Amino acid sequence: MPILDCSVNTCTHYSDNCCCLSNIKVDGEHARQDGDTCCGSFYEESGSASNSSQDPNTQLSVDCDAVNCTFNEDMVCRANHIGIAGSKAKNSEETKCASFRVR
């Protein structure tokens, strides 16, 4: 499993540069650059929910639709370390897989 750093501090799954999910999905089937990708697991923090009952994960499984990425093997990210970026995002399209590398 890759080590994940997440800077999407507006996501309900975000906690201390980590994700509180055990698996995320990166979207971007036709991506040719990192800006063409996004975190399909993004869910905007409503302010009423809290991650306090969830433990943040630095290592998790990443399903990936970005078939043009070097790290995509059979729809799974095989990078050793990935970053999901998009601080202040209001929707998934404002996030990106900063580790995307075109084949």
C-alpha cells in the first residue's frame, strides 16, 4: 500500500495530513496531467461531522481510474508515496492526485 499525504483539509475524511478511510479512489480516466485527476472519495466537511471517532491512515489502498498514469496497474495505484492536493476544495474537481505521472 502506498503512503498517502493529503492536504485536502476541507474533506470530511481529512485529519492531520492523512485520510480516515482505508481505501480511496482517484478519478481521471482520460487524464494527461495531474490537474485532470481528482479524489473520487472527497466529501466536503459540513462542520457538523467530526473525524474524532476515526483514526487517520497514512497507508491505504488507492483504486485508480487514471489509466494513463505510470503508477496505475490494473486500476490500482502502485506508487510508493502519493499526495492528494486541494486545500480549500469545495468539490472533488478541486482536488488532484499530485503524484500523477503520464505514461
